Amino acid sequence: MFWTLVGRPSQTDKGLGDKGMAQPRRLLARLREVMARSVVGLAELPRLIAAELVSEVCSIYVLVAGDLLQLAATVGLQEAAVGQTRLRVGEGIVGLVAATGAALNLPDAQNHPAFAYRSETGEEPYTSMLAVPVLRAGKTRGVLAVQNRVPRLYTEEEVEELETVAMLLAELLPAVAEAAAPEEGAGGALSRRFSGTSLAPGLAVGPLTRRGALAAPERLLAEDSAAELRRLEEAGAKMRRRLDRLLADRLPEEGATREVLEAYRLVASDSGWFARLAAGVQSGLTAEAAVHRVTAEVRRRMRRLADPYLRERLADLDDLALRLLEALGAGGLPERVPNGAILLARRLGPAELIDWHARGISGVIVEEATPHGHVAILARSLGLPAVGALEGGGAEGIGQSAGDGEWVVLDADEGRVILRPEEDVAESYRQALAARSSEQETLGAWRARPAATADGTRLRLMLNIGLPHEIGQLEATGAAGVGLFRTEIAMMALGAVPDATDQAALYARLMDAAGEREIVFRTLDLGGDKLLPGVLRGAEGNPAMGWRSLRVGLDRPAVLRRQLRALALAARGRPLSVMFPMVATVEEFVAARALLETEARRVAGPPGRLAIGTMLEVPALLWQLPGLLAAADFVSIGTNDLMQFLFAADRTAPALAGRYDILSPPVLDLMESLAAKAEAAGVALSVCGDAAGEPLAAITLAALGITTLSMSAASLLPLKALLARIDLAAFRPVLAGIRSAASGGASLRGPIGAWVGEHGGPD
Ligand code: PEP
Ligand code: MG
């Protein structure tokens, strides 16, 4: 039946074609693409920028020879002026912008007192001008300008957009100057995102394994066709026997999965296919070559079919061809795949999916699959996260971009695939996965119980999250709120920083889901080991201590302001808590606070209550505590960074892992004194570094007076259960004794662990 249908050409081919690449909507997305290429195309940028801002002219001036601004690229001005037109810093509007470091938005630029006419540029027809400085590490590197014929004041959004572009340009200019290729992201090639359709829900993080093409035949022509036909028949019988065994084990009584497998079995037992193969062998081909030829021929015809049922059979056909080749001794599925691997296939048949599942894959990406297709039905019944119908990731599809063994995040809840994820993104997904584990379910009873120690000390246990769908963990864990929402992780998972409206929608969704519970939004903490493709990819010798995080936010406020506005918009009369990362001076905090307050005032329906806090990660703040505690509404200790800066120990260096301990006299002294000072000042103090979720550290912090602890969702319920067994009043003098007996900076983990082991075990 199937084979007769395959021969019939379809009436309509509509809907079969390539879905087409989603056009990046925003200029930034396009710029990132340009910057992600190995050769930086400065000349391409003005055209892109001018098109986005609907301006007739866009020009880039680069600082050369100390104080000369040279026209380096333009669209709209005379091409011949490039490399020729030069203005001194302070000369003309461009020079003035470079000198002051401030944007100029001029409806009538030519009548501005600073205007300097340069005949070779041909700029007479253009009346209005917007020029912004290109700053890097606080220094002017150039000027970016757009011009229009009609007199106009550029909108605030346009100014912001141009400032944002200037920020990207700042990263580009040194690379242009040195004619160097931009640095690749962590792990070599850049991370890429693909969006698709969720076929079966769930998350997976693992190495990619590809379901390759059919193994090419070694021989095309058979010497003895009759013997070859016998070989084919034997292999066919073997294949059917194996299939029967496989399906017998899996065939449920009824339901969609049964229908899928029966439809597949029907194709497998259809004599038409075998007749075609036999005809190929009789024409002189080897059995393997006949499999290839018939598969290719049917594929060609079926590609034109609109009928989804028949297109689904194409995957069945590939599956069968692979099995038959295997029975012929050519290729087949690998014996072993890396544990937890994520399978990437163009198409996948149902029996094949069962086989791969048995080999231990943790998820599947099928380029040509739909939610109602067979692979989707089967993946759901196997509980295997699956995504299909992918697009995005630049010009290349995932099939061309991905290599065997490369790491992949499969977010089948959101229909997203992240190839070569940044370590922080992968880690966030691992934590989200851990929080969903069955072990967590067994602790479910603790969800509704109060967080308190055996002697009645109440704690506030909160969550650290960064992926929007992790907000569901508030319910699952009964956490008091989100103590740290790492907004950069959400942006990195998306691969971009969306505009204010889209960001506001995201934050509002989170607040809706949290209800009365607080969410502490941390502003973008990009840089160091957290990079967005194309953004902030400067080649810094020491990126963790470089131009990152709030430093960027204050030097180039456009992106930060956009985020703060989005947060204020999202709150709409509700309380809003915002925290700034990598604060090193009280002045930085005060400046950031002022930006937030300004944005909050500007939105209609400002936040009901604004709590503005700081991370404590940079040791210099420890000597500014009176000022800091007076200026901040709350302080959250980021032990991950604080430890790395206190001990000068790179948090990402495996050789240093565990060398310095939070449970050591200097850090415990510090925590104790911070708790006392914050309490005296009436400022809420918490810990949101990883130590907060680590049992011994959490108990010790609680004993020292820090009872608000924010941690990953997987840590929360086990910690709550443990804390309930701890008599903190009894532990305090023990801890004091351990500390007074210690000398130097060595770890006190041994004696603390011994006490907790003895007194914190289940009754
Ligand atoms: C920290 O530094 O402790 C912290 C919570 O921030 P992150 O881990 O995101 O740097
Ligand atoms: Mg940090």
C-alpha cells in the first residue's frame, strides 16, 4: 500500500519547503553576527546601522595617532573621504563628542557652533546629526554618527540604540586596529542557539552524538547476482527477526505508541520495498548498493509529498535501510554511545529511537520531525526530551554546525537547543535537572514544612535561578523566594539581550509566578567567564577582574538602563528587588542606584516598594561598610567571587579547587563580623554564593547569624531536612571551641563535619 502511494506525485508542495531563516529583528543581532565572523567587517557596519536607524548617513571615526579622529567607514558620505577626513579631538561635532564623551543629538547640526565643514565628505545635504562616543575602559576610541536630510531630533530609543552599537564597536576597534581576528568564546568555537518545536518535554545536557548517513557501499556491482539475491533475502529475514524481537518487547496493549509501531511494522513487511531491492540486485547491483539506490529514489519522490503521514514514512524507510545494511554486515548503530549523549538526526524511525534509547541517550534532536509525528509520540512515551524542526544559529543549520562529542543543552520545554553552551549556562541547566530528580521527589514532604533548626531558629531559604522555567522550583521546593535571579543566564540562554518590552514581559511572568514571594533580580553580570556571543569579547589578560558586569553597566549605561526600565515596567506597582553585581566602591553602588531610581520614576505605575541591594564580592567593600550599609537596602554575599578575590584563587582553576575553604578562620571571622555589622545597621544580609547550599557551610553561617541563604533548587530540600536535625544552640559553643583552637588559615571542615555527622544524622 505504502509503495504504491509513494509513486503518486503530490498536488501541492506548499508547506514542504524550507521554513526559511528567522530574520534577526534587531540590529544588535546582526552586528553580533558580523562580529562573530573571523574577519571583522568594519566597512559593513555603517550600512547595517543606517538601515536600522533609517538614516541616510552613518559614519565611524576612529582615534588614530593620539588625538586624530579619522573617518574609517561610511555609508552616505563620499567613499573617497574614508581614510582622508580627519578631525582633532575637540574639533567639529565629532571632535566635541570625542572630547566630552557625551552624545550630541542635533536637529540642525550645520548651525551648531562647533560644526566644522569638510568639503571632501559631501555632507552638505544632511541637516540632523546624532553622534555618540565610542568608549573603551573609560577612554574615547572613536565616534559613531548618523545623519539625515530632514531636521529631526532622534528619539531616546535611537540614542540608546546607537550607544549600544557604540559599545559593541568599542570591542571591535582594537581588533580592527590590530587587524586581528576576534577571540573565540570559551572552548574554541562559539556557542550557537537553535529554536525549534518541543516534541517531548524535559531537559538534557550532554555530548552530541550524530546519527550518521547510511554507510556508503564498498562494492557497487555484484559478481554473481543470484548469490547476491540470496544474500539480500537472508539479510531481510534476519532484519525482520530482529525487528520482531525488538517490537515484541515494546509493543503496548493499545494507544498511540502501539499505532506508531504497527504502522512501522506494516512498512517493514511491505513486499513492495523488497521487490524494488530485489530488482536492483537483479540489475547487477550489490545488495548494499541496491539499498542505497532504492532509498535515494524513494526519498527523492517523497520529498515532494505534502501528506505528513507519507513524509513520516520517510523516517521509517531510513530506519529500515539502516537495519537492512546492518543485517548485511555494513554499518548499523554504534555498540556504545557516551552515557547521557544527545542524539542528533535528520530523521529518525521509531525502531531506531528505541534502539538509541536502550543505548542510554538522554535526549534527541530530530531536524525533520513534528510534534504529532511518530518520533515525538515515541519520545514522549519513553520520557525522552526531544526537539524538532530547528532553525536559527546563523546561516548553517545544526547539522552543519555541530560536531560529534560537542556539548549540547537540550531544553525541550522551551524547544531550544544550545550548541557548545557557555559553562555557566550548562551549569544552570545541570542544576535545573538535578532539581527535578527523583531524589528530590522523595523529599517532597519537606516542601511545606518551615525552614528551622531543631532548637527553633528560623531560616529564610531561597533559590538561585537563571533560567525562567526554573521559577516552578518555588512551588516544588517551598522556597521563601528567589534570592538571586541571574539575569545574564536568561539572556545567555536566549543568545541576546532583548529590548525593554520583551525583557519586561519575561520579568513580569516570573513575578506573576512568584506571587507574594520576593525575587531578587541581579542586573547583568556579563564578562569574565560569562560571555554573550559578540558582546564584551575583549581580549583581557585577567577577565574575572576586568571590565565586566556593573563596570560595563556604568561606563555604557544604555544596556543597563534598558534592563532597569524593563524591571520597573514589569513590577507595575508591585514590590521590586534589584541587586547589583561586582560593586567595588560605594560610589559605584550609589550611581547604579540612581540609575534604577530614575528609571523607576519614569515608568507609568512605578514599583510599589523598591529594595536596592548589592552583592558583596569584591573585598574592597569590606573597608567601606559604614557607607555601604547606609546606602544599600540589603547586601548579599557572593562567596564564589568573594573567595576567589580574598584568596587570589581563580574559581575556575581545577588545580585550586578545594584549596581554600570558606570554613577557615579568616572567612568565619569575616562572616561573623559582617553579620553583626549588618544587624546593627538594620540591613538584611544573606549569602547567595554556592556555600549557602552546602550543608556544613550553611549550618556554620546560620550559627554565625546569617540565616537568609540562597541556593540552587537541588540543595534546598536536603538542607531543610538536615537543618531540622541540628541544634544550633548546642553547635555554637562547639564552633567557638573549634575556632579558638585553630591557628592560621587552614580548613576547619574536619571538626565541624565530625560534630554535624554525629549530631545531624537521622534519628
Ligand atoms: C558569587 O559570586 O558568589 C555569585 C553568587 O555570583 P556568580 O556565581 O554568578 O558570580
Ligand atoms: Mg559573582
